[in-house]
Amino acid sequence: MDPKKPRAEAIAVRDGKFIAVGSRDEVTAAAGSDAVFNDTLKDKVVIAGFVEQHVHPVLAALTMNSKVISIEDWDAIDGFSPAVRDEKSYQERLKQALAEHKDKTKPFITWGYHHYFHGKMSRDKLNKLAPDFPVIVWHRSAHEFFLNDAALKLTGINEDLIKTLSKSAQEQLDLSKGHFFEQGAMAILPNVAPYLASAEHFRKGLEFTEAYYHRNGITLACEPGGFLSKPMQNVINSVYSDDATPFNHCFIGDGKSFYAMKPNDATSLIAESKKVESWGEGRTFYLPNQVKLFTDGAIYSQLMQMKDGYTDGHHGAWIIDPPAFDFMFQTYWDAGYQIHIHNNGDAGLDVLLASLEKAMARNPRKDHRTVLVHFGFSQPEQVAKWIKLGGLVSSNPYYVTALAGRYAKLGIGPERSANITAHGDVLRNKGSLSFHSDMPMAPAKPMQLVWAAVTRATAEGPVAGPQHKVPLDTALKAITIDAAYSIQMEKRVGSIETGKDANLTILKQSPYEVAPESLKDIPVWGTMLEGRMQPVKPDSPMPNSQASADTSATPDNDKVEVATLAQLTSLLSHKH
């Protein structure tokens, strides 16, 4: 709400915008004599439309199209998949799913396995479970695969192929175990991707995400690190761009991909970044003069760069080496861009802080809104410096739920794990805090993110780092106005104010009238998008026929699959 007018009885909408917010008498007078009264929202709880400012629709579409057996609950395409967080339960679920796999001519693909929770996986184990049909196990981090004999044969992965791969790729695979990770996984992705990412699966997955976002109250979604493939963007547009889509979806370009075209060439970097800004259509659009960069590695794979290392002695990784990162950062900074940076570890944050300090000393900018994205691990003094320099924080609070309990025992230790996503440090320094899911790194359920931040409850039960609990008011702003602010959309969405898009999320219960532990369970009745009422259809998980009717206009299947492979390679090479 407008801080100057924190309460209202009614709203008036014309041409997709709020034209009045206030008492019923005030709104009636402002609306004019031709206004039509609608009491659909009577007895319902209304909040500004949820803003999910970091999702990955391609990866979500593909993972949700597989058999999901993961460390958290998921509403997948084939139905609800409850969390599995121990080895015995995972093995039981996997055996059951394999037994239910009817068409033995097609590979069985499952996503969600995580070795820290589910125990060891291998080619031999899969051969025993499924000796006569192909099985592909896709790791929860999305950076690893396990294949059985039949899957290796189907995909043409053998010793002869392995010999042709780079030395670094060969070092990151074990054919005897059917295990391919990081560069090894990237090297065999062209063989595996056709089974993960067929045109049919991809379109079906995108249509699922369309319904999924709506069911969870999202009225604006954004992907930082968007597609560097026009055919791929055309497919996305074919599902998301038509007027029947129940949300708007924006994209931010991937600076790493632009840099790779011509390294260390500032002119090329900016020119390539500009090219994608016209690729949107209808309800999809690119945010101009914004870009996504990366420092360290994946939190789900424990590849973030940590100051004090890991308890088991393994090492983190850089997605972009620090010198190249600084070149990109300074180039985009001087061009006036808002820069969003994926960072998970405190050692990675040192690199990011050094670049921001250098830029501010060399070429000071006001309201630059540089965004620290994910916010896995940090030190209090780093957060204080970041905010003093004008940086924003976009956090994934679900890390607490999914990882804090387990990482306390493996790799990180209890003290550091309790300080994962240290929201208390942000609030103490009066910083801007927003939330995102990074789906499929967490479910795109904004109220679940609120619950995670407010309660700090781990999947194991205990609270991790109670000093970092977020007040409910602040948490709700983190999925509305502050999320909009983080992508420079606060003048259009994020609050119920005159002149803004008439976007609402409509809940069946008030977040202020339920216990904190019940916040994630508040049902979404529906949304309003630019004045259009959009109730959720609980009996129809897929979008309506109108919303998906234009897929016939998409590129042919071969182009779709080539584009999907390219985007999947890009996604898996750096995210999460």
C-alpha cells in the first residue's frame, strides 16, 4: 500500500491501472458514473501482486517434466512429489517409480537426487534396479548425471567417445560408475539432452510453469540471465506472450554469454547486450540496461568460494575468474547498467565487493542498485560495506529450509550453516532486501519464501540462526514492492497505488491472522492482472486452451531442440 494511505476499502481500475484507492465513497466518486461495481473480492484477503524476480523457466520446464524425487516437496507435472531426505526412502521411491515406468522403449528420467541426502549412486546400482531399459538420474544441482548401461548405449556414450573429450572433461567423469559432473556433464550433454529436452517436453513444461506461477499468486516473473537464442526466445514467447497469460514475464541478459563472444572487448560486450532487448513480445519483455553476472559456484553442489574452506577439504569454484569478472563489471558499470551478480560464498563476495569499491571510487554512481543475488554465505562486515556502497540484496531464503540442517553436518559446519542467508545483517544495516526462488532451485511459491524467512525453520525441524528471522511486514515487501525495486519496476508494480498496474494476489487467509508456521500453507484464490480477475482453477493444473493455443506458431521441432540444448548448456554451466 501507499505508506500515506495504508488502508483501503475499495479500488477503482480503468485501462489496467489503479485510478483510485481508498474508502468506498472516495473510490466511487473517482471512478465516475459509468463504473461497474464488483464485489468478487468481498471476504478475501488482497495483497499487491507477487513479484518473483528470479526464475528459470527452461530448467523448471525440463525438471518438472521428469520423475521428481527430491529433497523438498514439489508439485510436478505428474502430480505431487513429497520430499525425500534419507537414503532408504529415496531408494524405495526410486524402485517404485521404476516399476511404474511402462514404456521401456523410452528412458526413465528422474531429477532431484542429492548425494548428501540420498547416499551413493552408480551405474551398477541402476543396472540392478533397471537392467532392461535406460535410466538417467539428474542431480538436484542440475550439474550431474548418472546413467545405467542401457542409457549409455542409447545415448552413444562409450570409451571411444570419452577419448575425444578434453582432459578437464575426462577428469570430471567416471564411466565405470556412469557418473558425469560439471565439465564431464557438459561434454555429454549433446548426447543426453535430446531425451531431457524434446520439443514436446519443453512446450509441455512451459505450459506447466505458466499454470504453476499463477497458482502461487505470481503476477510478474523475471529471469536474470535470459536466453542467448532467438529461436528459444520465440518458443518462450509462444507460451508466455499472448494476452491470456496470467502474468507478465521479463528477462535480463546474461553478461557471461555476451563476453564469451569476444572476450575483453568492451564495445562488443555492450553491443551484444543491446541486441537481445527487442526479443520480447506481448507479455514478455527484456529489461533495458540490466545484466546478470556471476562470481562463484553452485550452493547445491557446495562449489561456492568460502573464506574458511570446507570441513571435508574440497574446494569451491569460480564461474567467472575474478579478472574477467572485474572487466565485465567495470564495463557494464561505465555503460550505466544495473548489475545483478550471482554469488554464494563469502570469499566470492570479497571479489564482488572489490569490484564495486573500485567502480565507486573510479566513477561514482547514485542509485546504481547493484544486486547481490542468492546471498548464500557472508560476513557481517561484508554486508555492512555492501549496503554502504549502495548495493541491494536479493536472497533465496529457502536455502535455510533445504540446506542449513544438512550442511551443518557436511562441508560447512553448524556455526556457518546457522548464518546462511544472513537477513539480520541486511536489516540491521537498513538495506533493501528482496526474495526469489530461482526455480527449480526452490519452488516458485512466494508465500513459502516468506515462511522460510520468517521462521528460519530447517527441513530437519530446528531453527537455524534465529537472529536472522525477518518480520512479516518486511518479508511481504520482499515479494512485492522491494522485489519490484530490485529490477527497477517499482513505479509500475509492487504496491496498490494509483497509477500502477492493477495487479493483485488474492489469498484465502490473511498472513497476519495465521501462525508463522502456517504462512506457506495459505491458499491462493487467484490474481488480478491489469484489472482482469483470474481465479485459480484447482482441478486444472495445466493452463487453459486459450493460453496455450498459439504453440503451432513456434519454430519447427528441430530448431526448438537445438535451441533448448544451447540454453540448457548455458544454464547448467553456471547457475545454482
